[in-house]
Amino acid sequence: MSRNLARFLPLCFLIAACGTSARQQALIERRDAIRTANAEHQEEFIRTYRGGEGFQDTVWGMSPEEVKALYPEARMTSTEGDLRATTPVADRDATVDFFFAMDKLAAVVVQFEEPDPLREEFDSLSELLRMKYGQPLAERDTTADAERKLWDIESLNDRTERTARMREIGSGRRSTKDPVDAESRQWEEEQRLEAIHARNDFALRSEWQNTETQLALTGRQTPATSMLLLQYESRHLKPYLKRTVESSEAERKREEARDL
């Protein structure tokens, strides 16, 4: 009986293994079929996609020819059909770059001319965008960040000093030694210098998002220059962009250099 069972065990294991292998293969084939169907559906969706919103009178998915019809003065800036126009935006002079993916409008970058004073211009545009898109999903102000770090270390050192003085009063012994260690004092001084520097060299950013559009307002101030950008991106078409919208500023500078 034991010998017969021993002879049958390898066969059972083989049958079980074959059954498991067949099920795994079926699962893999089903997974691949689902992926293929999803990819085909996405491809068809993108091929026929036409958004309900965009920048000014444009909508996501417009062709370069359609955008050109709205901005006759626009000129082509790449083989992808990207366009550039100079036009007022929110009553401010601006250069507008239109980026396309598969001949569909996928992103728009607005660069405002001479945003001075930058912080006031940023706050003004941010208020308008809040009226249209609601509260930002994210906000950044490097000046405020630097001042917050300074406040944190100042508060920590002040608490350390007050606690030490209270102990001295309780003990009746006064120490001439600084209760705050040298490393903490050095860190406080460094953060103070950073906060002073950040008043004239800073970055600002606010971000919004809805079902179709990702939007970012970005400001950058240095002692010598200031820049204010408004960047729109189609959430559906962004993955298909071959060129990043950040390249618009580099291309703009190259064009200015050619004029010298």
C-alpha cells in the first residue's frame, strides 16, 4: 500500500503543477487582454478628445490651425506646431506659448512682462484665479518659509533661556554662561541671515486643479530680475507632451540672444 502511494505521489504533484500553471497562464492572458483593451480605449479617447475648457477662448484638444485662427499674430516655434503670441492677459502685457501633443492643444504658458512689484502682481493674479478656480491646492512662499524657520529657532532658544533663568531664580545662583549652546545660537544667526536674504530673493507658487486642467501661478524674484508665469496644462494630454513647458523660457531667451 505504501509503495503504491509512493508511486502515485509524483503523478499527483505533476497534475497539480500543470493545473496551477494553466490557471496562471489564463490569468496572465486575461490581464494582458485587459491592458490592451484599456490602452486601445485610452488611444481612442485621446484621438477624439475635445475639452470643455482651456485658456481664454481656446479649449484643450484644439489643433494648431484652430488656435492660429484665434491668434492670427501667433507664429510657430517648433516642428510640433507650438505657437507664440503677444497679447494682453488680465490687462497685462504677456507672451503666450501654446504647446501641442498629437496636434492637440495640451498646455499654455503665459509669461507676464515686467512684473514689478512682483509680490503685488502675484497676489493680484492669485485673487483673480481664486475667484475662478477656488482655493489653491498648494501654496509656497519662500520668504514666509525662511521667516517661519527663524521664528521656530528663536522661540526654541528663548524658551531654553527662560527655563534656565527660572531655575537660577529658584536656586538663588546666577550663571554667566549662556544657557543656549553655541550650535543653536549659530543656527539662529544663519536663519536670521536667510530670512533677510529671502526678502529680495524669493519664489512664490500657487496651484489649482479641476477635472480637466492643472494650473500653476509662479513668481521668481532675485535682486536683479523678476519673472511671473501662469502655466495651464490639460490633465488628459499632459502625458503626451514631447516638450516640457518649462522650455518656453529657455527658447524665449535664445530668441532674444539672436537679436543681439
